[in-house]
Amino acid sequence: MKSIIDVHSHVQFPAYDEDREAVIERAKMAGVKMIAVGTQTTTSEAAIKLAHQYPDDIWATVGYHPNHAVVRSDRSVGAADKWHHDLKEQKKAVPEKFDIEKLRSLAKDPKVAAIGECGLDYYRLAISDKRYETSIKEAQKEVFLQQVELAQELNKPLMIHCRPSKGADDAYHDLLEILNPLPPTLNSIVHFYVGSLAVTKKLVAAGFYFTFGGVITFARDYDESLRYIPLERILLETDCPYVAPAPYRGKRNEPAFIVETAKKMAELKNQDFSQLCEQIYSNSKAVFGIKS
């Protein structure tokens, strides 16, 4: 089997502090390379450090996650008391103010393969007062646009986090409003895609790429969209440590588990497993400019 690139992992997160080396070794044994995706400056720095430590197997991204782009009670954008602290991402609740210059400096490292994850998240707006919902969405868009511009400036792909409200496509509609038409030189990847078929058709027409993770092994909600998207636009991810595929549901996810997702993808796309892996490996290298 040819290598698979897990294009969206978080192996630099504290969730792997006790056994990171073993996790990476298991990935190597499974033929899996990976991209460690940053969510703010600290996790981006950690991703770059790991990419240099494993130059043949890991690449990094730098970005600022939309869940960090919140609004304080005084309506200023940045670090705030109203935000979602993820213990898997950082041990201590230390909100970080968005700084595009820090990201620009980090992004110039040769091991940085993309800008992001960045984008829009309407699923978990970090608010207790609905009066701030509009302001937070505006803050997310402002921070996202600056990272879009950085990706264009540095000619790097854009790793997009776009999570709509439950049962809706609202964030995808706003994404299309911001990035349609796509700049012709900007490879834009919608990670952990969960959109409806109607939105899928619009995103395919606009030129986006899509990543799918372990959820496709146990949920049938996305089969129609997955079958519609051309194989040349599909990439694979784990989003580890989150959402492990069957048969590992409920466990901490890790890059080696992506093989199960690839098997399900081959089934859903009616493709030979080895040929599908080869195609998606080729897609990943082309989108991110990976040479090895």
C-alpha cells in the first residue's frame, strides 16, 4: 500500500504528551504521514517543532481557530473570558489574542504546508448572551480574512474550519460569500466536511477540496455528498485526537487509524483500496506541495 497523508491531525496537542513518539511510530508502521495543524500561535509553534523533529513524516500548519476569535464583554476582539477551552488542545485555559504578524513569521518556516485551521464556527459560539452573536461572527470573519490574505501572500494552501449551526448550512453559505470565486492560485481545503448535498455542489463548482474523517465509518449522513465529490478533490484526515473511526470509536484517535477511514472511503467510492490510497496520496502531495 502506498503512503497515506493524514492532512489534519493534532499530534502536537497535550493529548499525546505521554506517548507521542509511540503514536508517530505506529503511524509510520501503518504507512501514514501527517500534517500537524495549528489552532493558535502556541499550537502552531509546537507543530513546526514536531515537523522539524520528523522531517520525512510530518509537516505543519499555522493558524488561529475561529473558536478563539471571541468578543469580550466590552466588545473588543481577542482574548476573553467567554471562549471554549478544550483540554485536549491546551492544559490550562490561556486565551490568546489574534496576532497576524506572529502567524506570518511562523508561516515562513519551510516545514509549514498551509495556513489554518481558520474559518467559521457557528456550532459553539462562545457566548452566554445572544446579544454578542453577531459581533462574534464578525470577529471570526475578520480573523479569517486576514489569514486568507496571508495564504495568498505566501502562496500556501488554506486549511478551513467551517462548522455550521446544528442542522444548518449557515457557515458554509457565509464561506461561499467570502471565498466565491476562489482566487485561482489558492488551494482551499474544507476540513471535516459535513455539508448538505446542495452546498456540496456549490463548493465543488467553486473549486474547493474536501477532507473526510472517521465519522464516515459509522454515520451515513455524508454518503451522498461523498459520492458526488470527484475523487481528485478528496483528502483524508483524522482530526485526532477527536472522532476515532470504527472500530476505535470512543478511544483517543491517532493517525494510524486513518487506514480504517480509507477502507470505508474505497467502499463508498467503489474503488480498489490500493488505487484509492494512491490517488488520495497524490491529491495530498499536489494540494500541499509536498515533495517526499
